[in-house]
Amino acid sequence: MENWRSYTLNEEEDPRSITTIGELHNYFEAKNPGLLKKFVAKYGGISAKVLGVVAGAVTGGAGGVVGTGAGVIAEKVVEQLLMASIMAFANIEDGTYQEGTAASYFDLDDNLTIFLRDLETKGSDVVSPSKPEMETFKKLKKIIKDKVTADVSPDTRISAILQDITSQAVLDKDIRSGEYSGKVAINYQTS
């Protein structure tokens, strides 16, 4: 009974508990079925069968990855799912998820992102991602392309693919390296 979630069709996953590629698929299928259909239509093959999609339509309305051993998900579909996760999970509340979940790989520190956005826009826009965040997303996309080298089983853990690479680690490394030094003007006012 501990693995019942993997047998449930069309159940929306919570990104704070997603740990496998199959769960990630289910999340995007429930959240944005059009996006998933686009990935499968573009890359097709066995993924279309595994994902329950035929010619861009969900077969019989039952399009989930069911259980273990359902086959493989095409390399390019896995890449696209992980890349979509970069932006989708970047702003999940800190401390609300466990290590090894999708959120732990793609979330950025809330206080740091607000600080960067405030600094960059002088407080006028703390909602849109800052330049350092956008650079992090771009670098992580390249890392994902390098890491996903073959089709994978829906039961494959995200941690098996990304290992210790997280969005936060990429951003932290760039900040420590001085990557963004001098790119944000800080105006000091003296009274």
C-alpha cells in the first residue's frame, strides 16, 4: 500500500513530494496536459505509448504512467520535463519539502531571490526573476541536456539523474565566483 500513488491515474502530484520522472510526468499531465502532449508529439516513439498519448490525444482519458515496468520515457521528453521544472518549481516556499524531491532540485532560496530582485529593480519589481536567476535557469538547462543521455524508466529517481546539482547550488557558485560583481549598480545616498 506504500506505493499506491504510482498506480493512480491523473492524480495531481505535489512538487514537494515528487521524486521520480513518472511522478513528474503525472504532475505536468495534471497541471498542463497541453505541454505534455506537445513534448510527446514532438518526440513521439515509445514515449507516446508509455505516456498514454496517441497522435497528441490522451487515450481514453487515462494518460498516466502506471506502476513499475511500464517502459521508458524518451530522453528528449525527460529533458523537457526537467527543464519545465526549473521555472515551475523555482518559487516553492523554503522548508516545505524534503531533500531528493523535485522542489529540492529546482527551488531557489526565497530571501536571496527577493534580495536579488529588489537590488536589481530598486524595489520596483520583486516578482519577476532577476538576471542572476535567469542565468541560473539557462545554465541548469545545459546541465540537464548533458545529464540526460538516454531514455529512462518512469521509476527513475530525479536524484539519479541530477545527483547533487540543484538550481540553488548553481546560483550560489556563480555568486561566490563573482560572476555578478559590478553588474548591479548600488547607489549609496549620504545625508
